[in-house]
Amino acid sequence: MPEENAVIKSILSRRSIRSFDGKPVPAEQIDKVLECACAAPSGMNFRPWHFVVIEDRAKLNAIAGAHPYGRMLSQASFGIIVCGETRRGDSVSPWWEQDCSAAMQNILLAVTDLGLGSVWLGVNHNEQFKIAENLRELLGIPEKIEVMGIAAVGYPKESKPAHSGTDEGVIHKEEW
Ligand SMILES: Cc1cc2nc3c(=O)[nH]c(=O)nc-3n(C[C@H](O)[C@H](O)[C@H](O)COP(=O)(O)O)c2cc1C
């Protein structure tokens, strides 16, 4: 198989990186990552995504404090809060979470290709931590917009082996 292929290489070498050196990433690279995010497939082409890009250190620290498993954000070069506009007028997207997840994965793969590390931080309606509510307040995210997740991105200070092979028992050919 063509493992030298850039896309396959990025997919297999992408790992969750949770240690960064905090150095800034050039603006044009962040723009390219956002372009890749907006290239994700979208059910009914609704394109529900919104991206809140955070480079400000004080804000990254505040978000790190608002997420129970997001401490690494305080060392990240930037974070992208992936949000979903679930309805526009009478039009409702039943696919917004899938669409936003596809956009998130594009972000992770694009940053891998740029030599950066990243980790996806989940945001759900957790009664205990109220992550989405805290982010809404910190960043002025409107009530009608859902918060899907956060990408923490930066120059990696750890390395992990690439993925290889398939998981046991999960591939079913022709039938289950
Ligand atoms: C929906 C989702 C939520 C996640 N939330 C967190 C998180 O809050 N904190 C964290 O450190 N990693 C989080 N991760 C990363 C996973 O822990 C990681 O993808 C998994 O352990 C597999 O490792 P890999 O990404 O290196 O292949 C999340 C991943 C996904 C897809």
C-alpha cells in the first residue's frame, strides 16, 4: 500500500498529543487548517460549523481551567472551538454533530501534515462540569449555537508511534 501517500501518512501518524511548547504558529498555517475544516462533507450541505480560534494565552488558560481533561490547552499554540449552528430559520440539520466531527478530523489531519500535534477535547452536556456553558460565557458563544469540541494544537513535546493494522474483531466482510 502507498504509505508514502501524504493523506494516508497523516491519518496513520495522527496521535493525541498532550504536551506542547506553546510557540506561536504562523497565521497562514492556521488559515490553511481552517480551510481544511471548511472542506469537510456536510449532510444536506448544511455546513453548520463555526470555529472560534483562540491564541490568546489568558483565554487558553481559562479554557484549560473550564475543561476537566483539557489542561494541555495552557501549553497549546492555539485552540479551535468547533461549534454547530443546528438550525437556520425553519431549516434544522439532523447531521450537525457528524458534520462538525468531520470538520474536527480534517483539522487534526491538516495539523499533523503541518508537523503540529493536536488533541480533540470532547464537549458534551455534562451536568457536573458544564463545559459548554463555561465556554459560552468565556467566549460569548450565542445560546443557539452548540459547542461540539475543542482542538488543542501546538508544536509537539512528545512523540507517539503511528497507528498500524486494524482492530481485532471489528472488520466484517460481506456480512456481520
Ligand atoms: C469525542 C472525543 C473526545 C475526546 N476527549 C478528550 C479529552 O477530553 N481529553 C483528552 O486528553 N483526550 C480526548 N480525546 C482523545 C482520545 O483520548 C484519543 O483519541 C484516544 O485515546 C486514542 O488515541 P489517539 O488519538 O492517539 O489515537 C477525545 C477524543 C474524541 C474522539
